[in-house]
Amino acid sequence: IVHGGVSSNPKAENDKHVKDKSDRATQEQVLDGRTRLVLAGLVNRDIIGPFTHCISTGKEANVYHATASPNRPLSLQQYSEFAVKIYRTSILHFRARQAYMEGEHRFQGEYTSSRNPRKMVRVWAEKELRNLRRLEQGGVRGPKAIELKENVLVMEFLGDGDSASPRLKDAPIEADRLPDLYAELLIAMRKMYQHCRLVHADLSEYNILYHQSHLYIIDVSQSVEHDHPRAFDFMRTDIRNVDDYFRRRSGGEVNTLGFRRTWDF
Ligand code: ADP
Ligand code: MN
């Protein structure tokens, strides 16, 4: 595995210096000892098999591609691989998240009362799991949440073979498909508000995957309840991000106004 975490690297183990160095590196990142235990648990419970590669390293989490265990439960037969999001347990980057958590009646006590970074990260991961489930229930495309254990979230892998589907930002999309995809995204955002009762709060071309010719919404750990005091602020920013992106990408052809011009609604 990347970062010398789950599967051992014999060469590194023979070299004390290298091992110490890689241990320190992993502790500062995501694969601390406790996280490795959690991963071992998921392997022992026949959910995930070996990790194949790292899909993304971010400030708050890393995402890995893992094969599904051949002995996985019947309920998971349809999945041959998973995306595993591992939240960093370092407190460093979590301060910025306070603004999203404050005003969240679902998580109030748990989050604000905790001085323990591991616990705060767990609450954050749980928020992502619950929000992904709400996307699914509300009929909004996104990865299905499979399993959560502490700071490790196992979800449906959106990709083809073992290569992840591109972010909207990097997706090769024909110009003449942009208006449809823009409309699809507006509908998804509306459903997210009306049915899931959530505002994404970090929506942009970076948190949308282009998968099987459709747009999938990801990264919903910071999404807030529709009645969060800043819900409309977050929503306005989401709309502006999406609107700006489509306008830029289409050379000014597609945006809220262009959309109105074309379809006249
Ligand atoms: P971060 O907090 O680091 O932004 P994200 O949830 O946005 O975390 O995931 C980071 C990246 O990992 C995404 O941009 C995407 O490329 C990839 N990714 C996330 N979830 C999946 C998934 N279910 N299937 C495939 N790729 C994914
Ligand atoms: Mn993201």
C-alpha cells in the first residue's frame, strides 16, 4: 500500500532507519496505528481485500482503491471494488470545519464538547456516511455508502476497471452535452435541497465525478441541513461555482442566463 501502511514492505522492515521514517510519515498523515487496526478489521470481516492504489491525497482525507474481499457478504456481491476514504486524524485542518458544524443540530453536542481529535474526525466521517445515504434516499447520484468504522469510510467505487472516473473538471465531455449536464446538475442540486434536505456547501467541478455519462456528487462531509443558519450562503456559493464553471467551459454558452435563453423557462 502507498505510505507503507497496511501491507508490509520487507525492504523497509530490514532497514530500521527507513522504517522509522516511514512510520513517522504515516502517523503524520492518515495511516496511524489505530487506523491500520481499523483497516485490518475490515479485511478480517471480509469486506475489503487488498488496496491497489491511492486515488487522491487531500488535506483532510486520502482516498484509496481497494478490491472487494472474495468472501464478502451476499449483500455486497454486486461490488468488485471499493473506494476507501480515510480521514486524517490530525486536528490541524479541522478547525476550518467548525463553521459547518455550528448550527448543525444533528451533531451539536458530540462535536463541540469533544477535545479529542480522533473523536471529532469520527463525527465528521459519520456525517459523510449519513449524507451519502440521504443522497441515495433522495434519488441524487453519488457513491453508495457501504461501511463506516471510525475514520474509515468504505463506499462504492465510481470508475471503470480500477481507474476512477474523472472529476467534472478533468472529464472529456463534448461541448454539445454541456447543456444537458448542466440541467442534470441543477436538478440534482434541487433534489438535494428538496428531498435530501441538504446543501452541499463545497460543490464545484472538483466534487463532481463524471461517471457513466452522468454527474455524481461526492465529498458531502461538510454538507449542512437545509435549516442551517448559513444554508443559503453556502447554497449561493455552490450555485455560483457551478454556474461559473459551466460558463467558462462552454465559452459563455451555458450558464443560468444562457440556459434560460435556450430553453425559455
Ligand atoms: P477530499 O476531502 O480530499 O476533497 P473527496 O471526497 O473529494 O475528498 O475525494 C477526493 C478524490 O477522490 C475525488 O476528487 C475523486 O477523484 C476521488 N474519489 C472520491 N470518492 C470516490 C469514489 N467513490 N469513487 C472514485 N473516486 C472517488
Ligand atoms: Mn473533494
